[in-house]
Amino acid sequence: MIISMKLHATREAIDEVRKQVEFFGYKVHSIEGEERVVIGVVGVGDVTACFESVEAMPQVEKVVRISAPYKFVSKEFRTGRTRIKINGTAGAEFGGDDFVVIAGPCSVESEKQIMQSAEGVAKAGAKLLRGGAFKPRTSPYDFQGMEQEGLKLLQKAKKATGLGIVTEVMSDRDVELIAEYADVMQVGARNMQNFVLLKALGKCGRPVLLKRGLSSTVKELLMSAEYITAHGNPEVILCERGIRTFETVTRNTCDIAAIPALQELTHLPVILDPSHATGKRSLVPALSRAGVAIGADGLIVEVHPAPEKAISDGAQSLDLVQFAKMMSELRPYVALWQEARKLETAAVAQ
């Protein structure tokens, strides 16, 4: 349930309500605005007694039950958009008034490759650099990543270009190490329901980019996001990257309608991965335009200096010239996106 405190409620009054909720055995999570505090309550069992007790407290304005199974990520909990600013990255704020593009290679392969990638995507307008140091691969014989050496190369690329770093974490054992280097911790499609990992990411102190699983529903994606937020980390960015269907003309089937559907259900930012959704570089620019048009908060695109030599996912990677061209072609679409977002923000504020 959600507890709305009265305007300008005192700290003592807020603490009293929190203690009353905890007395009934439930956990609390508060959002503090300039004038009003909203307290979210989660737990197991019939909440009726707690509901009635808190509703009767004089400092409480309103109590509302949350019907969705995902509580903290639901729009019932927070009606406005969550904005996630990436530390140390100028202009990178997901969920705000800017469209954010993440770009870079599937895997960190060498210093030359990652530095060329970083410099190229930064020049074209990307705000964050993606690159896998730890790589989940279908075959145990495929390249698994450069691990910590790859993280060090990503850090070097960040120092040279100012780009924030997005890199994948595969195991709860690696969370602490990767958090030392990454600005955003990425959870790949295969790990969307790795609940031990999700719990660890709730305590990592970094924003999390959570990709939808290959055969996962929108509800399952939101429940995975709930694991992260319920364990202490509200900064989750959702990513639609295509799902597995009977279609074979593309690598996956892009569920483009999932983006506005998610935006109706959650306050979290939602971005699109056109590279994995198609598996073909020729289709990436068109799907990227569709992502902007439908209102996604950003893109994550695979870009490689020499895709034909890429160790992984070369077929879906743009080269630097193709990426720069795509970014140029996206500008009028992004301008319209920004106008629409400003109108939406103004309407919510009224």
C-alpha cells in the first residue's frame, strides 16, 4: 500500500508512521519531495489491520492499496517518471528530457579496439560506452571476455572520452569488482531471473540496466526490477531487446509495443536495444527511429570499428561511419521526441 503524508509533515510524524508500519511486520520505502512524503509498504499477508491503523493516524492524508504484484516499480507507487542521472557523465539522465544513446562493441577485445570505439561513438553523440568484459556465450568454447583487464581498458576509455561505462555483470560474485569500474551495471537477457544476482545488485550503489529475458513477459521483467528495488536500489533502467518467437528472419522479435506498455505500468525509464532485436546491422537504423518515435528513453547500440573482425556479434554491429550516419539521421526524430517529452512533463506538473 501507499501512504501519503500531509503537506509539510514533520520528521517526527513521518518516523511515527514508519514505526507503526514496522510494528505490523511490513517493510517501508519512502519518497521525499519538497512538500510531501510518500511511504510505500510491502510485505506478505493481509494488510487490512495495518491499513486501518495507519489510516487513522492524524498526520496521514491518504492510504491506497497497490494492486500490482510489483510494488515499488509500479506507477501506483510513483506517478511521475524516475530520473536516473549517471554520475560523472555530462548530460546522461535516463527518464528526463534528453534522449540517451549507449553505444560500443559487444566485447572488449583490445585496447586499440575499445579506444577507437569510444572516440568514435563519443564524436557521434553517444553519452555512454557499452562493452562486455565478462561475456555469457551460448557455446563454452567461444570468447568469454577479458574480465578485469577488460574493465581496466573501459576505465581508460572513460578517462579519454568522458563517456560513462555500461558493462555486464554475470554473477553475484563479480558485483563488487565491476561496481569499481562501471557507471551502469548491465543484466543480460539470460540473467534477468538470476534472483541471487538481482538481490546483490540491490546493494551495489550503481544504476542497473535490466534487459528483458528471451522468453519473458513484461510482468516478469517488472518483477525482476522489483527484486532490485526491494533490496535497496531504486535506479533501474528497463531494456526491450527482442524476444524469442517462431520468426527467423530476424535474430529476435522486437516487441516494440512493450515500450509504451511498460511506460503505462512503471515509472522506470525504458530503452530499446535494436541490435539484439534484429541481429542485422541493416535493420538497426530503422528500428532505432521506431524506438525514438514510440517514446523510448534511449537506445543501446552495438558499434565496432571493424565489425567483420569482431569476436562476437559482428553481424549486428554498425561500424563507426554507419553509427555516425544513423545518429545524424535520428536528430529530427529526437527533436520531436524532446518537444513531446517537454509537453508531457508540463502536463504532469499542472
